[in-house]
Amino acid sequence: MTTRSSAQNSTSSAWTRSRPRRPWTFRLNSREPFRSPRTGERVMLTASRLVLARKRRRMTLSSLANKSGISVRSLTAFENGHKAPAPETMETLAEALGLPLAFFAAPDVEEIELDAVSFRALSKMSALDRDSARGAGRIVVEINDWIERSFGLPEPDVPTLPHLSPEDAADRVRALWGLGEAPIPNMVHLLESHGVRVFSLAADCASVDAFSFRWKRTRPFIVLNLEKSGERGRFDAAHELGHLVLHSEHRIPHGQEAEQEAQQFASAFLMPRSGLLAQRLYSADARRILSAKLKWQVAAVALTYRLKDLGLITEWNYRTTVKQLSQMGFRRSEPGGIPRESSQLLSKVFATLRTQKIPVSRMAEEINLTVEELNLHVFGLVPTVVDGGGEMTSPAARPNLRAV
């Protein structure tokens, strides 16, 4: 018999609070079919989807014109809805943008508002980087909509505490979620258990560390860069939770002050004051910090900074320890670090599809994506299998996803 920590128990129980769901149904896009020269499908262009696809691919009108051979003037007319492309032209655009024809014929899409997204150093980002990440975020919303139609998921349980200090807000969230002062076993699983939709950032958006937003001011999303270390990924997840908690109502979630507050929240959330005091890390040197970081699963330098912030080590000790850690390779990376956290919710989605003999290609088809594009946003969890031609089945009710 095993004993789980209070954090694990809280994470597990939160998965059971989802609302009753309608029966699991699988519906293809209800819009009228389109025809292409090769397949006989009728083509209809939704202008906003062409804009989304171009931005997602980090292209200007000029670069798309160069790749597709279609003039900038025609592309501008297509995106403004002033001109409809011929079927052959639509196929050329779909090929250039690497998305199915169905993507461009699906219903209108609304962009994520820039002021709703927690981009770091926004003023230093290029318009292409910013728009590509926002495009990826909008595709993530489409993926999540499909999952919510098919599965019972935990309802959002993320408080908004804009009037509290980052330290107090972190303590309040820990108390509300029943975490006590214990280390958090898995940040991604914890977030998912409280209704945060966590997805991965496509590799072609690598210039962005992570970002978060509340879609329609209600559904919280966090998108994480998988190129970071496991420790950095946990801190990024906590950082974005800080934005959702502190900056989701009347405050814009970017800018220097907002970033500093999110950093302070993440530090306090992952390394609570009471927990560090109980570990007796007064005047800790590099050796003790490297030992303690294994318990809290954070970067060595981040733990050192937290100890300084709490007054457990002096400024001189902080500078000396950081210099020693840097010489050991802990400034730019995390030698011998923890594995990158992944999504438990998405793993269960794909496991259920396999159980029901539903090919992932059908899921991608209903979201109007290629399987390759889908995989970029779901932690690379799409299994590589040969479609055996299994028929789709419809269980009596949508499965509720629970932590094990």
C-alpha cells in the first residue's frame, strides 16, 4: 500500500469534479462540401482562416506570394473577402501553407486579442513571432473545442486575485488547491486537474518561452515551449499560472511589472516560504542547494534566488553561490536535470481513441488539421500507427478523464 502526498491527492481528486456530459458524438464539419479539380470537392474560402494560416506559418503577404506564385494584390483581396480564389488557386494556397483544404472552408475564426496574451518582452518581439504564436494559440483553442465536445474535462478552478501581492496570491492558491507546503509532484498535471488547458508550443515558435491567456475571459490556457529543461518548464508553467491569477481581469498580462510579479508568484508557488524554512536552509552553500533542488524540482539558480529573497542567505552568499553554480554549468542548463513534464489529459485522450479504434487521423480531419500539425500542439503524443480501417464507435456517454 502506498501513501500519496496532499498535493497528489488534491491533483487526483480534482479530476473527478467535471460536470455531466452529453453522449460522445463525432461530427464532421457541417458546412457545405467544396470541390477541388482533383477530388471534385467544392471550394469555399473563409477569409479569416487564410489570415490565421499565414500568420501561423510566420509569413508576410510577400513571402506567401513568393512561395505560392500568387500576387500580393490577389492575396490581399482574398484576406479582405473582396475576391474568391479559383479552386486551383485554393489548392495552391493550402499546399503552400501546409494545411488541408477543409481548414480554409471551416467557419470563421476570431483572433486572440494581443492584450489577452502574456507575451514576455513584447516590445522586443517581431510582429511575425508574435502573430505566429497567437496563431498557434488559436489552433490550440480549436483542438481543445474538439476534446471538450468528446470528453468530460475538469471545469476551470483558477482564482483571479489581482489585488494580492504575488507571495500572498501564491499562498492563497496553494491553500485553495489543498497543496500545503509540500513540493508539487507535477505542474502540468496539477494545472490540468484544475481546468487549465495545457498544450505545447510548436517548434517553429521557439523564440517564445511560453504564454497564457483566458479564451473569452473564461477558459484558461497555457502553452509551453518543449525545448526548455524540465526544471525550466515547471517554472514557466508556474509563471503562466501567475499571469492567470494576477493579470486576468483588468490588467494586461505583459510588461516589465507584470513579468516581475509572475516571476515572484512562480517562485513562491513552487518554493513556499514555510516549506523552505522547515528544511532549515539558512546560509545554504552550493552543495546544500543542489541537494534541496532535487526535492523541489526547480533550477539551482532559481532556488538560490528564492533563498536570498527570503533572507535565508546574504547578498554576498548569493553572489558567491551563483558564481559557483555557473562554473558547474547550472547557469545556462541543469546538468542531471528532471525529465520534461507532459500532459496527462492528452495522453488519456489518445489512449481512449485507441481503445475505441478511432484513428487519430479522424480527429485531425474533424479539427481540419493535418496529423503533423496536430502533433506539434499536443506534446508530440500522437501515436505513429498504421490505420487499420477500424470503424468509429459512439459510447453511450463521453468519458470523464481522471488522474490515476
